[in-house]
Amino acid sequence: MTAPFPTRKQEEWRYADLDALQPVWERFSEPMTVIVGAGEELEEVWLPVAEDVQVRRVSLALGEGAKARLFMLNTAPVYGRIELEVTLAQGADFELFGANIGTALSTNEIVTKVKHVGIGGRSRQTVRSVLNGKAVGSYLGKVEVARGAQQTDAEQSVKAMLLDRGATANCKPELEIFADDVKCAHGATVGELDAMQLFYAESRGLDPASARALLLEGFVMGLWDGAKDGDAIREAAREALRSVV
Amino acid sequence: MLKIENLHATVADKPILNGVSLTVPAGEVHAIMGPNGSGKSTLAYVLAGRPGYEVSEGGATFEGRDLLAMEPHERAAAGLFLGFQYPVEIPGISYLQFLRESLNSQRRARGQDELSAADFIKVAREQAKLLEMDSEMLKRPVNVGFSGGEKKRAEMVQMGILAPRFAVLDETDSGLDIDALRIVGEGINRIMRAPDKGVLLITHYERLLEHVRPDRVHVLQAGRITRSGDIELARDLEREGYTEAAV
């Protein structure tokens, strides 16, 4: 049975490219389930594939004290969607480092729902978008803290860089908290490169265009600093940035 | 080598420099001392071309070329180096990549061949070693997680790698312990003491000057040079403070 085709009225599909999704919906209508057992650890790197439309829908369950760390690069030429629902049991730890790099008319989005159901869970989500042309890059991230999930520690950091006037970034961190002893932080910025960093790089001899390209690289590459096996995603991100900058 | 004439500059429409005149001939190290807010850092930024630092009158030439007409990266390629008072962090970019691209960009601008990755790493390691910095630190993102002292030392490693003709060093000694101060002082002498090079050393304290031994010492007050002398002037200032010594 194929799940009903989504509509834009559903918040989590609000910025989706449904026309692009339609032909491939059957393949992706059911999310893939991943379970990380109590005390276990998972580290994965999600690389882009060579297709115009790239969809990944994952439901991730973290057992007690389990840890998951995901590095993801979303850079489909037409429509890319990484959708993730994470459930954290007591003391579980979830980290997401993701980038949307988009050019031309593409839409790339990272959509997450992180559910803290046990005590003392920790989640960190860091998303960076670099967009040019008329590209759209989105992060919709909902953090739910269940009744009783005290001492939850959740953070979302979302930053986007728009290189052309026609590009669009949607950043929407969202919190739904039913416990009273929790720490939930979120920050979102859409901006330009740091003027002091630019001057520093230029004062070392980089011309303005090279300095800009280098800083943009750093803006994204900083995401992979903690990856155990980050070479492939680093290379893929560099490649994607070359087509954008 | 560096000639500053009647330089007036404003930051956010506020006048900071009110007619600085100063000549640093090749082969010399000049120190600039002065109280907080006297315009020392502004002078450094104006010379390096920081956006927002507007020159309203006067000028500066570097080896006969109009320094102020050049973009910051052109000044670097011409051989000018600014040691930052507060070195900037750049996450995601390793020191090795940052400096290799910077150096090769300068070399291209000068019509020189680029340095290969292997050759560059050799130079970088050597310079790090001379400044007693662990060369593994060069693999880390630029200044991220560095202590204040490590950042300043890294500025000197950058200077060693980029090998400028002229260095403006803005309070390179602040935040350094006594050993680091000696190492940095020796680094400045080793890298910049040459007949065809020059240094403008901005500092609050006389201590670094005992290591570097400037040829001239100038006092900057309210955006103007109020006194010039030799290292004895710096010692007087250290003893008596700016108010007394300037009289």
C-alpha cells in the first residue's frame, strides 16, 4: 500500500517540490526504519547520488544511551529531501550535521522531527545552506519533548548564505515542550559572509573572489570537522560548492 | 620604504588620525607606542586597507607606490603584512589550506610560480618549528580553539611563511607570556631584520622592544605623533607613563 501523496497544507511538505516528487513517490512513500540498540553507536555519512530527484526518508529509533551521528549533504539538481524522524530514549544522543547546497531552480530540504521521549536525551542539529540562482534551501526542524523527558538538552543551529537575490532560504526551528526541566536552544541566521573574516583573508593576499570562495567553503566544511570518515563528503561538498560559487 | 604623510582618517565619521607623518626607511624597525584610543590600531588598519577606515586627508606610499590606492590583497602581494591584534577564526579551513592559497595568490599576483603542496608544507613546518609551534596545529581550522597566545604566535608563523617586505604588527605582544614574548621577538628579528625590509611595531609595553630593539620609537597621542626618539624614549614611557613623558 502506498501512503497518500502529501500536500502543501502539511507543514512538513510546505516548501517541497511536489511535482518533482510525484513520479518517484511510490519508491519513497514508506520511511526506512533504523534502530540503534541500547548503548550502541551509529555514525553515518549520507552522500548525494547521481539523480535529479533524491529523497531519503528515515525513521531512527535510539535506545537507552544509544548514540547516532549523521553527516549529510543535500544537493540534488532538481529536488532533494532528507526527512528524518528520530526518537530518543533515556540518555540517548543524536547529532546531525547537514548541508543544503543548491543552484539554478533546485529545491533542497532537510526536514526533521526529533522526539525526546526519555529522560536526559541530547540532540544537536547543525544545518548550513549555500544557495545561488533561484534555488530554495530549507530546514524544518521540530523538537518534541514529551511529558517526563526531563533534562532534555536540544540545540538547533541553522545558517544560510544566499549568493543571489533570487535564492530562498527557509529556516524553521520549532519546539514543542511538555516537560519543565529542559534546555532547548535554537538559532537561525540568513546572511552574508563575515566582514572581518573577509578582510583577514584579503590581508593575507587572497583576492576578494577567492576569499569569498574560501570562506564559503569553510562555512560548509566546518560541518564535517568531527566526522571519522569525512573525506568523501568533504570532496562531494567541495564539488557542489564549485558549481555554486 | 613606508612613507606616511599628514594622514587623517575617520572611522564611522569620527576622526581618529589627525595628521600622522612618519617615514620608515628600509632596514629599520620603528615602534609606535601610545595610550588606549590614541589611534594605533586605526593606523594599522588604514595601512592594510580595512573597509570602513576612511582616509580624509594625506596619504601613504610603500616603495614609492600609492599604498592607499591599492586593495588589501594588492598590498599583501606588494609585500605588506598586518599582524592582527585580534586574529580572526575561520572554521572549516585549515591553516595549511588558508596559507597555501594566500601565498600562491600573492605569488600569482607577482608573476611567480605557485608553490606545490609538498614544497609549501616543508616551508610551513619549518616556520612553525622556528616559532616553537607544534606543526600539527597547522592542520586545524584557522585560529579555532587557539589560545590568545597561540593565535599571536600563529600570526608570526604566517609572517614567516608569507615572507613580507614590510610588517605592521599590531600589539603582537599582548596576551603573551614571557617565554612566548621572547620567541615572538626573536621571530620578528629573524624574519624581518634585513636591509630590504621594514617593521612598524605597535605596542603598549616596552618589554617586546628589549627583544626587538627598534631603531626609532614614536609616541602616538590623539591621532598624531607627539614625540620621537630612540629606545630610551620607550624606557622613559615605561617608567613615567604617557602624560609625564610626553611633556
